[in-house]
Amino acid sequence: MSPEVLLYRSPRLYRVLRDAHGDTLIEVIVGGIAMRAVRVRLGAEETATYEREGTTFSDRLAAAITA
């Protein structure tokens, strides 16, 4: 198995991934002049919410991370 599986790539500059251990992560591009990627591992409740709501949840989560 590859180290990561892309679950969703958003035009809003974030990706949702599943790692080799089965954990779900969100990777968000943050910053202004100096931009970088920040990864956050989702907990069980957040993963369940993503599986239930899909991109509606990940859009909200990405916006909260960049705020």
C-alpha cells in the first residue's frame, strides 16, 4: 500500500488524505507571502463527521485552520 491515499483535493487549497495507518488527515495551504502546508490528523469524531458530511465538513475545517 502506498503511504497515503488522496480522498479529496479541493480548489480551496486543501487535501484530505488517508495515511498508511488508516488515519485521516487534512493538509491546508496557509500563509500570505510565505505559504506552507499544515497537516492536521483528524480524530475519530472528526473522521466520522467527514464521512457523514463530506466536503461540507472539510471546507469548514480548512477555513477554521486558515483563520
